[in-house]
Amino acid sequence: MSALRRPLKSLGQNFLVDDNVIEKIIQAAHIQPEQAVLEIGPGRGALTVHLAERAGRLVLIEFDHALAAWHRDQLKDNGHTTVIDADVLKVDLAALLAENPQKWNVVANLPYNISTEVLFRLYGVHDRLSRMTLMLQKEVGDRLAAPPNCSAYGVTTVLLGLWFDISRAFVVHPGSFHPSPKVDSVVLNFIPLAEARAEVGDEDVFRSVVKSAFSMRRKTLINCLKSAEFAKTVDCAALLEACGIDGRRRGETLALEEFAALSRYVTDALKTVTETN
């Protein structure tokens, strides 16, 4: 079948072929009867057939047009499955997930080349999720669990850590895929929190603070923040002093709670400027 042609390197396709790993992922996902499940990048359907058996509703997002058509054909008699032929980075996830009143369970073997971007998209709809079970390049998984003051600690660590409990399920070695990647993968469980781990003020401001702090990793925090849009309006040096953070530190040394405190101060400062203008 044309849909089962050789994997496309341009799409980062490494298809899961290990039955033991497939079973472990399905078990880790804890899919409940009648639950709505979103699978991103189903590929050749190694997980899909099991998800279709368990989910109350299943939505697949597949960027490979041939594979999307193949899934539609394979699942044409399954009335609770929908196949979306699209790039997940261009799909309006908020609108898609809002179609179902229940929260969603997300299962995915994410392509390495877009995994971080997909994580940011999923972070943006955390309130519509009940759970995520994601396979990622091990390096990316290690980054999500990294402590402050190390090279792996970064934007994804802080942003995802605000709204998720993240735990490692197991490591997957290259031989479980075709073609075999050159690195190990890891399956992680993401459990959304009922409330954010810290009060950040305006969450858009929080994202801007975090991304700015890591924008030039070898630069001091004060120099990084000067590149942020909000720095045109507020005095970053004064805000750092007010919340007890030394501007000579680097962004990678700040814990989540410190980022949250700085975000609250920036939020309040921007609000004050708006009210006085």
C-alpha cells in the first residue's frame, strides 16, 4: 500500500514496531471507557488500533497525507474516530478540544524535529487535558525533569513545570523503531495540575519573562530581560531588586518560584503603567 512506503526522513518518521513497548505505552496511558483521546502523529497505527478499541472518541492528527488517507480507510467502520489530515502545529487545538465537554487524554510518539513546539502547543491547552503520555527523544525528556543551574534546564522545564506533574515511565531503545534513530527515547506521563504550581500574575507575561531569561543563556539575567517587549515599559533592574533577585545571575539559575515572583512584579508594573496612561 502506498501509505506504507518507506518512512520519510523529512517528517522525522521513526515508526514504533516493538509490541512490548506498544503495550507498555497503552498501559501507561490509563485510558478510561468513553474517554476522548487525541493521538498526534499516529504513523502506521502501532498505537492507534489499541486506542480505537479503548477510547470513547479518538481523534488522530496526521501530517503525512498518504497515512492520513490510509487511516481513514482502515477506520471507516469506526464511528467514534476522526482523522485530521494536517500539521499539528497549525491545528487550532483549543477549538478542537473544546468540541468535547470531557477533558482529553493525549497519547503520542512525537517526531523529534517538532517535539518541543508540540509541547508548547499542549501547554497552551493544559486546562482541557486529563493526562498525556508522550514519547520524546530522551534528551528532551531529561530537559523537562532538569533542576535549575544545569545546561538541560530551560524554557520547557519551567513552562511545563508550572502546570504538570511529569514523571518518567520508561526508556525506549533505538531498536524498537523502524528506522532506528541514533538516540534513546523516553515515555513520560504528564498529569495536569488543578492549580498552577505558583502564582505568576498574567500568564502571557510569565511566558515572556521565561523565554527572555533563556534567550541568551551565557548573558546575565538583566541583559536578557532588556530584550523583552515589556522592558520598553518597565524598569527591569528595579523589579529584579524589588523581588530580591540579583540581575547578575543567569536565567538558568532561577527556580520556578523565582520566575513566578518576577512575573508577578512585571504584571503589576505593566498594570500600573496602563492605569496611569
